[in-house]
Amino acid sequence: MFTIRLGIPEMEDFWTYLLQRKENGTLTVSENLLYKKMGKAMCLLVNNPRRPGLNSQEIEALSRRYGIKVWESYLENKTSRAGRIFWIYGPDKQEITIIGLEPHPEDKKNSEYDRVTLSATGKE
């Protein structure tokens, strides 16, 4: 079992925003869909970050850029620009920190991960 942390400050602010809108009943259709997908992915990560449905994999380009292993997991699959959640192990044992949420970068010819920007990891 892992504990989920949210990258500081962007991911925590974004998740809090979704939670508040959910509680108030003011989520848009697209926000509600993202809330459900993100919540499901976080629940799966808590139990097993290598669960086959998440398709978790290290993204070497981001690991090199940030100096720490950065992982990508699916929020969805088989859709155009499918959502991905980016995360790291830590900072403590049995913790996963969510540091980004992006559509899948599909442009392999132009260094697809160069345009991905992640939140602070707590190690900076």
C-alpha cells in the first residue's frame, strides 16, 4: 500500500478545486469525467503502481530533466490525446507524489516530452 501525495502546489490546488466543485455540484461534464478518471488512477496507484491497466512506465526524458525517476500512468486509453498522470516515488517510503497531469504527448518526431511541465516534487 502506498500513500498518495499531491505535488506542491499545482496538483494539490487542482485536486482541491475538483473536490470543492464536486461537493458543490458545480463540476462541468468534462471536469466530472476528469475527477472520476483521476480518482480511479490514484486508487489504483495506492494498491499497485504497476497494475497492468495503468501501464505505468518510467519516462526517461523526464527523469533526466528532473534528476529523479518520473513515471507515467494512464488515466485513459484508446482515445485521442489520452490523459496521463505523472508521478514519482517518495519523498518517504511507501509514498507516491503526483506531479503532473497532461494529455499524452503524441509527437515522437519532436521530442514529445519536452513540452511536458511538472509541478514541484517536494525535493526541490
